[in-house]
Amino acid sequence: MPESSALPTPVAPLIEGATVRLRPLREDDVPALVRNCRDEQAQRFVPVPLDYTTDDALTFLNHTVPDGWRDGTSHVFAVADPAGDTLLGTVGLHAFRATTADVGINLGPAARGRGIGTAACRVIIDYAVEGLGLRRLYWQAYAGNEPSLALARRLGFTFHAELPAFASLRGEPVDVWLLSLAAADVRAAGA
């Protein structure tokens, strides 16, 4: 059996939505990735370094993302504008369990409030349910992240609980809102 590092990394498929494109991250996405991760909203609600640098983006691009695909712990996609193929943010599935995973998204400020998050998440949800056969998806948002909660609810996620000190952000405990969406509800909504 070859060492895991010697195994080829699966490549994220290209998935065309009506208004967004999900594709593999590329090196030319690095400047936009840095801008997105240095944005105040991302700094507040996404566990990225406060001084996010080009080196951080390259580590994410060249190690974190391919390692997640290789070991099956995450499937991260670039969210791109189909017309210019420019990076708007990232969306992915994380924390895979037997038949579930968590959905996560980080959009840059220019992409917010335009329906891009909703469109990207609908595509990733369809990929998770129809492509991977997942039965339930989870959504975690740090308590206070009202835009994330609103997006999850628009997508049909049901709020279950606020979990005290469930996560950590830069070494500090943070409360988390937990929501879920059943595959059956995704299929019923699409019918």
C-alpha cells in the first residue's frame, strides 16, 4: 500500500450553477482569497489568522484543500462568477461523518447581498445529496453571525440549538448555532 502522501489528490469537479461556478481553487485566486480573509466580517466569524497573508493563502491552496480532498475530511471549492471566472469566495463540505457533513461558506464583501451565497450553497447541497449520497447536512455559525443564520434558514436548514463554548476562535471559546437539513427535504424542495 503506498503512503498517503504518495497518493494522487482528487481534483474538485467543475460544477456550473445558474449564477455561480464551483471549481478548484487556483494560484491566481490567491490575491482575492487574501482580501476575502482579511475582511472584517471574515475576521469576526471565520477561523482565519487576523493577519492573513499570501503565505496563508498558499498553504490553504497547496496543502489544506488538497489534503482535505485526499483524506476525505473536506471538499472545498472556489465560488466563481461564471462570466469572468473570478474568485468570489469559497464553499465546502467539512467534518464528514457516516452520512453527514457540515456546509461552510466564506464570501468576499463584493459578493455579499447579491444571492451568490444562496446560489453557491444550493449547488454544494445538491452535490452533497445527489452526488455524494449524504442524508443530512449541518450548518454551524458562531452565535451573533446573523447573516449566516439568515442564509442557512433561506436554504431550508432548521435551527436546533445554541451550543455554549462549542467552538474556539483564536483560543477563545465561542457559542455556536447548530442547524441541519435532511436530504429528504432537499429532494422535496427540488420536486
